[in-house]
Amino acid sequence: MKCITLALAATLVSVTAALAHSKAEDTTPADGTTVETVAVIELRFDDPMRVTAIKVTGPDGDLDITRETGLNPVTAFRALPPDVIPAGAYTVDWRGLSADGHPMQGTFGFTVED
Ligand SMILES: [Cu+2]
């Protein structure tokens, strides 16, 4: 009985090691940058991520974005901002489900210049 338990534990450890979290690699706009305009908000991941929620907060509150990517797991998630967005600092908060099934979240920010 003890041997079976140990073998099972070893199997679980190796599966966990093989399936690491998907990670955010970079974004558009890039974190910490100042941009003239925002044509698209894009999050790129090393492994597929199911982005379950995304919020863009700016000087006038939450930005009214339109998801281009649905709830399917992707390595590049895209959302479109309104045609005109006010100058100021923006924060993007997202939540998702990693390819290994773990809930993930992230934040990045950028500034739209006058
Ligand atoms: Cu994980």
C-alpha cells in the first residue's frame, strides 16, 4: 500500500513539472511605455491562455474595450479600444486560465500622451 502511494506521488510530481504555467511574455502597448495612440491591446503568452476577464482603467474610469478573442485558449489575445481614448495613464488588469489549468492574473500599464 505504501509503495503504491509513493509511486502515485512521484507521477504527480513529474506531471506538475512538465506542465508549467503559461506566462505573459509581452504586451502591446508594452508595459511602462508612452504611446501616441492605441490601435490594439494585445497580450502574448508562451503557452495558450484562456483570458477570462480584462479591464482597462484610465483617467476617465474603465475603457470600453471590445474583445476580438473569445474564451478559447490563445497565445495572442486581442481587444480593441474605442477610436478615441483620452490622454493619461492606463492600467490593464487581466485574469485567465493557464494551459496547465492554474488560474493566472497580470497587470501592465502605459501612458497615452496629449
Ligand atoms: Cu501552473
